[in-house]
Amino acid sequence: MTENDRLLLNAYIDGELDPAHALEFEQRLAEDNTLAEEHRRIEALRNTLRERLPRETASPALRRRVAALARPRPFAINWRAGWAAMAASTAAAFAAGSIAAFVALGPPGREPIPELLVASHMRALMASQTVDVASSDRHTVKPWFNGKLPQSPRVVDLAAQGFPLVGGRIDVIGLTPVPTLVYRARLHVISLTALPRSDRASMPHQPIDGYNLVEWTDGELVYWAVSDLAAPELENFAKAFRAGNPEPEQAR
């Protein structure tokens, strides 16, 4: 079984495939005994985890914040309708103000960045798909951000370390569109969001509603990893990402 088969299998189990691809994958399950056996094994493991390790539910306050973010707003941009319009509005917004004015904890009166990131991660988990571009190839994911955002993140292949790349999406944190990479660790989803660098030093963060966070600075970007993965494993992911070496731009 290839790594791509495993990614498709997990996406199928999590309900992340569209109907056409889900039907195609079900036909493969009926024909491939190895794939079908892995499907049964993962389903059995998920059932066991649900029975023995009940997941902590989100607090009412966080649920209200997620619901508010999902509620339609006047003049909201239709992200699916046209990336060109979003790119133009993003460029105008960044031209009007300095990125350096972005503070990691957000302006007074706004939600702290960690809670906004957790809410964004939860919203992605509740969507039909956790990504806008689905690919395990970093040479597909990184160029996808070009032209849509002022900066694109590093994209590191961590499949060998147990953290395969799933794809990427664009989130809005504190009214700022930012790139988010999506990785997996077995049945866990990791959202890795890159924010403009601020003057605030990186620091350890307490879990929020059962989700752990790890933050570090790399050049002009601050990376935030969010997941329900255990804290030591999320730290291992962060270390592996920081140690990873994406290919130079000219090699692409």
C-alpha cells in the first residue's frame, strides 16, 4: 500500500472526499483486499478510541465563537467564487498598513490569537474538507499560495517522520488572510498556520478546549501548530518541521 493510498483511506474514513471520489474509492476497497483490511483495522481502532478515550468537548464559549465565525456577514468575500478578487483585496489591505503592526496577541478588544487559531482549526474539522488544495506534494501546495497571499510558508515533506502532508488552505485570523498547511499524525489533523512576525517572543501555550498549540518564529513568519495530538508529539512535529529542508526555489 502506497502513502497516497493511506492518505486517501484516511480522507475517506473522515468523510473528506467528494461524492465522486468517495464512490471511486469504495470500488477500490471492494477490489483490493489489502486496502480493505487496513480500512477495517482503522475503523476498529477508531471505535476502540471512542469507547475508551472519549474526546473532550469544546466549551460553550468556544462553540459560540466558532458559530459566530461561520455566520454569514454582509459584504463577505465568496472565497470559492474568485481568488483574483481576494488577492486584490488582500494586496490593498497590506499596502494600506504595515505588517509590523500585527501583534501576536491581537489589538485590544479582540480575541487572542491562540483562541482564534483553535477556532479556525475546529471550523476546518467541521467542514467537508480540511483543505482547499489537497496534495501530499509540497511542490503542488507551496505554489498554490503564490499570488493569493503576500507570503507563502515553508512546506516540508515530513512523511518519513510520521507526519504526511495533506494539503493547504487559507484561513482568516484577526481579519488577516493567512496560509495554513495541514499535516496528519495517524488519525490526528495538524493545522500549521503562518502569521506575520511580531515583536512578541515565542512562549509555551496552555491547551485550549483539548487542543495543544506550539509556536515558533522563522524569518519574517511566526508558525503556530494546532492539534488534539498529545503535546509531546506536537512538539516533535514542530522540531521535525524546523529541521526540515525544503528544496531551494530555483530547484522547483
